[in-house]
Amino acid sequence: MGYGNKTYQAALQELEMRKRQAEEKADQARERFYTLCPRAKEIREQMAQNAAGAAKAVLSGGDARAEIMRMKDRGLALKAEYSRLLEENHFTEADVPPQYQCKLCRDTGFVDGRMCSCLKNLQRRLAYDKLSMSVPLENCTFESFSLDYYKEDEKIYRQMEKVFRACQSYGEKFRADSPSLLFKGGTGLGKTHLSLAIAGKAIEKGFGVIYGSAQTFAVALERERFDRDTPQEEDTNAQLMECDLLILDDLGTEFPSTYVNAALYNIVNTRMLTNKPTIISTNLSLKELQDRYSQRFASRVTGYYGKLEFLGKDVRVQQRLRRAQVKQGS
């Protein structure tokens, strides 16, 4: 899952904090228990010695089986006494050992060298939280998208209904090798809303999503290229190439730059060659894409991406007018 190194490291840090808190809480409970009942501490030490003795018996040869059985009986007796002391001092078996949130990996993030599901889920949650901080992700869902704003023109309504159904299907069926999409149309027609609705579905499935405006990415790319004070762990270019789904919003609104144009072409081309889906939204025509970037860039986008044409009147303007009318009516 392409969440990027920052998200991965943040997830590991949170797991480490969980692990440390669970162990510290258990240590404190154990110390309280041992203070009330010193015999319990002696038993734990004897249990450890007994286990070590069993291991030595296996290695030493001789009548190891009889020795192991004897030590097993002793271990069971010690455990029974320890449990009785816990109960007498109003503790339970769960109070003393660390209570890890994930029983599979004990909050380490890995089981037998493989990433645990808890680490995968935590990365997904952090990615969702990060995206939600920058955009109103919870407000941009398929359920909250309304086709009512396109009903004045039947042709426009049919087209936007087609666009909506295509985006909804894309989000529901999203995979790591889903096709890339090009959203074309004027400002305020729902391009951002539907791209974020797709992002939400992809994140729910456990995929790593990076969303941002072309302007935001352009600033980050140039800063990291030319600013020596940029932290080394920041690598926008790598994250844009490696994430499972890249959403590049408002292409064409960024400040023109030869370096940024080349970087964007490299990102788009690399993702195309590695079959990683990208969603680009723009209000530029094919001719404007060619003039602004290059014929190669326009050819990649228009030839490889599935195109969805957004039509209608600016929804935000319509919403303001409706609010004004309601206010006047009241």
C-alpha cells in the first residue's frame, strides 16, 4: 500500500507508544501486586528457573523425559499458587501481563516478519485523517453529491448522471491497477467532490491516496528541488509516483515553471508505465494542455486516461443564490 514513508513511520511510532503504555501499565500493576504479596515475586522467579531447568534437561541427555515431567508438575503447582495469590489480593490474570491492543503482533506491527493487519489499518486511518485535515472528505461522498443542480438542461443532466454513475462504479470497484481518469470541465461542476468521493472509497479498501491541487504540488516540488533547508524526509516527487492513487486537482492553475512541467510529465508518465491510477481534473482544453505543458504531456493524458466531461453551471454560485433566496424569503 503506497502511503509514503511519513505515514508508515507515524504508524510505527503510534504502535510503539501503544506497546510502551501497555507494558508500563503492566509493570505498575505487577509492582503493586509484589508489594502486597512478596511471595508472588518469588514464585515468578522460581517459574523462570523451572523453565530454564527444563531446557537444560533436554540438552543434558540422560532420563530427560522424567526430569521434564517433574518440572512440568512443579511449574503447574507454581502457576496454581500464583493464580491463588492473585485472587486473594483482588487481582486478575489480565492485570499483570501487558494488555496489547493487537494480540497477534503484541503491538509491534509484524508477525513472523510480515506486516500485521493492525499496522495496515493504522496506516489507512492516518492517511484518511491527514486527507480529512486538508479537505472536507466526510462532506464529499457519493451520497452527498446532488444531481439537482443540473436539472435545468436535460442534456446536461443526462451527461452528469452518466459521469456520476461512472465515478461511483470506479470507486466501488477501485483496484491498484484501475484505469486513470481525466475530469474536464469548468469551475464548480463537481470535479473535486467526485474525486474525493473516489478517494474515500479507495482509502476504505486500504489503498494509499494522495490528493492535492496542482499548485500545492508545484510549490512542494520546487521547494524541495531548490531549497537546501528542506528536511530530507520530505520527497513529494517519490510520494506522488509511489502512492496507490494520485489525485491531481485543478491542473493548469499552478504558476508556470519549466521544472514543474517536466516533473509533472515525469510523474504522469512513470505512473502510466507502472499501471498506477491517477485522476487529473482540469478546465483546460486539449489545445491549452498542449500549449501549457507539451504535446507529449497532452498525448499521454488524453490518449491513456478515461475522459469524463463535466457540464452545467457553477454549483457553488447556485448554492449561494439559493441561500440568498431563502434568506430573503424568511
